[in-house]
Amino acid sequence: MTQPVSPAQQGGPGRGSSPAPAPAAGKENGPARAFRPRVDVRNLSLLGVLAVLVAVGGITEPDAFLDTGNLQLVLTQASVIGVVTVGMTFVITSGGIDLSVGAMVALASVWATTVATQEYGFAGIAFTAVVVGLCAGLVNGLLVAYGHMVPFIATLAMLASARGLALQITDGRTQMVTVQSVLDLGLPDSYVLGVPPLVMMFAAVTAIGWLLLNRTTFGRRTVAVGGNAEAARLAGIDVRRQRLLLYLLSGLCCGIAAFMLIVLAGSGQNTNGNLYELDAIAAAIIGGTLLSGGRGTIVGSVLGVLVFTTITNIFALNNLQSDVQQIAKGAIIVAAVLVQRRTAAQGET
């Protein structure tokens, strides 16, 4: 005999059942909420700082600073270190650090500008720069993820080794680029609607980095590893593999930046990328990426790069000493870290 089915079992309203709660007014469903733009106070603050710097530059040197050529130069210079900063943001978000990015840029740039490499033209230079960056990043990743070395020590060793190898390749001399198609990429004739190609490359890397960190499983795993590596491992994330991929990503960004620097300078030198590691770390930190890991923001890092590049440009136009510029950068970094600590303390209370 067939048992009668109650309204509750049928899914309809009945005794012992309650209707499904209606969505609250003004609240979106899951997908809509995931893609809803969020206002970040840190980013707004950096935009405010950037606006103040532009106003200062416009007041002190209105003709020089607001000139179209100068603004294009600022964006172009920001593009090279900006690409490095995108990779650094991923590494720091995972709880790591990469002190070798500047040395990797130098090594990739000199290796890509050797006479033998330039025989293969544009493609040879670009391919070599990217491959050398990837290989250096692979070594860092293997040492950190599978060699269980502290990231600070592993990347410090890579910094020294890459700088030494770059010096050995060049023998202390500048390697001039003779491939005209590479040099043409940095000329005004190659600009698209007034935008330099290097800036478009930077925009593309930034967009891909933002999507990767905020809209993919790879990004969620990066944040999870930085927040609590042991909890991430227990949740089924291969922490060692994730760290290896992150240092590979950092090396890839350094290879791209090396090619951009070759286009910008028209040469390869063992001194290329000097102090890039400090600029990239500083830009990521003031942008809101936690140095302890667990939180990262690509937009904030890019804004941090623009702030530092604008400061450098204003100081150069006003013929101010570089030591004063470094003091100003240091003050900004200290202020950003203090704000991070205060925000973290408020979140714990």
C-alpha cells in the first residue's frame, strides 16, 4: 500500500514545513554579489595622494610636468616596475618575498641582448628575456617550495648569483641593441592614440593579474596559502606546488619587464633593475598587500607604483636631491605600514 505523501515532503507548504525565505530587499544573489564593485578605502586614499602629487607637480612646474611628453614618460617608466610589482604582489600575498626581482631583470636583459641572441631579431630577444626570467623564477620556487628554504634566504642567494652572472656576461660593458624593430617600439611613431606600447603591455599584465587573483581558483589558493598554509594544506591545496607556481609567475613578470626595459633603454646592462625589489615591495605594501600574507590587491599595487613614479618625476623636474626623494619614499612606506597595523588591530577588536 502506498503511503500518502505530505505537503511538506512534496516541497509545498504544510504543517512542519516553512516556506523558503525570500531574498532580502536590496540584496543580490551570489553571482551578482561576486561581481559587484567594492569600494576600497585604501585605493581611494592612494588616488587622493596621487591627485595631490599631480596638483603639486602642476603648480611647481606646470609647463614641464603637465606636458604630454612628460606624462607619457611617467606612465612608461611606471610600466616597467609595475609589471614586476604585479608578480611581487602574488608572492607577498602568499606569505613569501622575492628579493631577486631586480637581479632577474638585469640577467634577462643582458642575456637577451647578446650578439648571438640578437641574430634572431625581435622574437629572439623577447623569447630569451621571458625564458631567462622563468628559469630564474623556477630556481627560486624549487628552493622555497621543495628545498624548504626561507624565501628571504633563497631569493637573496638568487639576487647575488643573478647579478654576478649578468656582470660576467657583459664584462661590465653596455650591450647595445641593433634590432631596429625593437628600438622602434619605444619611438613616438609606434604610439597608439598617444599611448606608448609599453603602457599597453603594462595594462594587459595588470588586467590579467587582477583576474587571476580575484576571479580564479589560483588566486583563492594564493590567498589561502598566505593566510594559513597548514589550513590550506588540510583543505587539499598542494602548498608546495602553489608556491612554485607563484615564483614562476614572478620570474615571468621579470622577463617581461626586462624586455620592456630593453625597448626603453635600447641596451642591456648588468646594472638594470637596480633596487627594483625595494620599489616593488614598497608599492605593493602601500597599495594594501599585507607583508605577512593573506591579502593582496593588484589595483592598490599599481596605484602605489604610480605614486612613487610621480614623486620621482616631480623631484627630477625640480632638481631636488635624490636623498630627499628616498626620505619621502621611506616616510610613505612607514605611514602605510602603520595604517595597516591599525586596521588589523581594529579588525581584531
